Amino acid sequence: MDFVEKIKPYFPLSANCTDQNSLIKAIIIYLVGAIIAGIIIGIISAIPIVGIIGWILGIVVELYVWIGVALAALTFVNANKGGGSEQ
């Protein structure tokens, strides 16, 4: 079992990206989730002690989004045999 297959259960949106519509939907959902999380973390980070926790949480959310988008793209490419046109 390779690394990608091990982390797929933690990224359910990325596991179903077999066509262009599902890929675009997954990327949009990841980006909107990151924006909402960023706004919430920004508001909560105004409290001094919680600011450090918010900073760490922001890094975790950013990593999750980057990995999710990359995994969605990889799943899409694998499902479409590397892309390109068949003749």
C-alpha cells in the first residue's frame, strides 16, 4: 500500500475526483473551507494566548488544503490515465 492510498481516507473529497466537475467542486470546497477557517482563526487570534494556537491551527489548515488539492489532482490524473487525447 503506497502513501497516497494511506492518506486518502482523511481526504474524502479528493477520493472521488474522476471527472472535471468533481475536481473543480473539490478544489472550490477546499478553498472556501480554507477561507472560512482563516477568517475564524483571524477573529479568534485577537486574544493573546489563543493567538499562538490560532497560528498553529492556521498552518495545519493550510497543509490540509494543499494536500487535499494535490491529492484531488493526482486522483483525477490517475482516473483519466494521465490525461491527453486518445486517437
